[in-house]
Amino acid sequence: MTDTADSRTTPADITASVLASFEGCGDERLRELMQALARHLHAFATEVGLTQREWEEAVRVLTATGHITDERRQEFILWSDSLGLSMLVDALANPLPAGATESTVLGPFYVPGSPAREYGESMAAEAAGTPAWVHGRVTGVDGSPVAGAELDVWQNGDDQLYAVQRPEAPEDHLRGRYTTRDDGSYAFLAVRPVPYPIPYDGPVGAMLEATGRHPWRPAHIHMIVRAPGYKSVTTHIFDRESEYLDSDAVFAVKPSLLRDFIPHAADDPDTPAGVQGEWVSVENDIVLAPGED
Ligand code: BEZ
Ligand code: FE
């Protein structure tokens, strides 16, 4: 064949060949996913004029991501979180009826199997900050109380760490499963959460540094609320006074999840049993959408 301008292979020809290679895929959804992935990947490379050196650097970053990942550290999810993909996938998958409590990221520090705890019980196995009385009601969107709902709760302490990040910490420190009473009410004793950085000693941290972003998350308490006949919701209570609410490293802040942590003096007559010194309280009602998981 003569080497004329007309017979040259163009970038668009390459993209078309890749798309065509998936035409025989018998799984319709897989075909759709792979073709769209190839189309958008090629469009990305074309739009930015991706250079050979940049592509090699990207391969190095992906390789480093694989190397740092193990059972305790999931750097691929951290990429998804720090690029807002986790929040986007959640928003696409969980359209909610009006009034239902919004969801947000699960994060890497959830450990299933927290101990079942009583109404009002503390989940701090050791001193971990200002005591926080967290209370509210779980209802359906029609306002009816949800009795027997489970609130699976976990949080960090004032050292910024989750217990799972500290091998020496008591296993059940700052986590617990609470059950709502007949009127849908619940309460537990937590500590006031503090902002903390997502793990930044790997490729995601390098990206944040190189792009002038910070790794911090605003102060929050995690919970998953489950009840038969309702969709589970994975959510946070955010401290309305926290730093970083407008620049969360993982884009997980939703205005409807901000709550007031109200200060109380040590001699407040409502001081919960076992609390000494100043404390805070936060009211957090949860509204569940009907359905199943
Ligand atoms: C967290 O809130 O625990 C978290 C979420 C995403 C990435 C890192 C931490
Ligand atoms: Fe967290």
C-alpha cells in the first residue's frame, strides 16, 4: 500500500478499532461499560494531548497504588474517594424520596461486628475527647417511628485516629451498635469528633500535594442505619463548626447532614451518667426511605 495521507491511521481510527473489538461481547452491560470506558479514555487522552512521558508516569502511579494496597489499606478506593467518584456512584445508585436522610461515603475505617450496646451507653473504652451525647429518633418519611432500627456507629478520637488504625487500642473503642426504642428514639455517648487527614503517605497523598489540595476531612461521626422494610442509609453527622466543611478531601459533605454540637457545663442537671466535666449534645433525627437493600 502506498503511504499517502489518505491511508494513514488516524487517532480516530484507533478509537474506532477498539470500540469495534467489543462488538462481539455477549454480555450487553459489559459491552456498554467497556465501549464507554474506551471512548472516554481515548477522548481524555486526545483532549489533553497526553504525552508518552505522562502516560508512563500514570502507569507508575497505578503500579504504586497496587503495591501499597493490602487488606488494611485500599488505595484504589482512596483514589475513587479523592476524585469524587465514590460520592457520584452513591448519588446515582441511591435516589431518595424527599425528606429521607442523605447518604455519604462509607470510608475505609468501618469494621463490621461492633458490639451491641444499650440505650445511652458510652462507646469510648478510654478517654478520647469531650463527651458527646448523641440522640434523636428514627422515623419513616411519613414521620412514623421505626422501632428496633439498628444504628451501627463509629468515629475517631481526639488523636484523629480510628481504633482500627491503632493496634494497641481496645478493639471496640469508639464503635457500637445501638437499637431504637418503641418510639424510634435512640441515644449514645460518643466524643466530639475532630478533623483528620485521609491517609496521605501514598500515591493519593502525592497527587493531593502536587495539585495543591489538602488531605483533611471535617469532623464527623459515621453511622449505618438499618431496619427491616427500609433502605439502609450510610451517613455522617458533621459538626457544623468544623474546619474543612467547604473543602472535604473526599467531597462527602452534604448541607443536610450538618448538626449543632451544643456545649454544656459540668454542673448541667442533664449531664449523662458517667460524664465528668464539660460535654456537648447533638440531636440527629434519621428518616429512612421505604424499601429493601
Ligand atoms: C472516613 O471518613 O473515614 C474516610 C472516608 C474516605 C476516605 C478516607 C476516610
Ligand atoms: Fe471518617
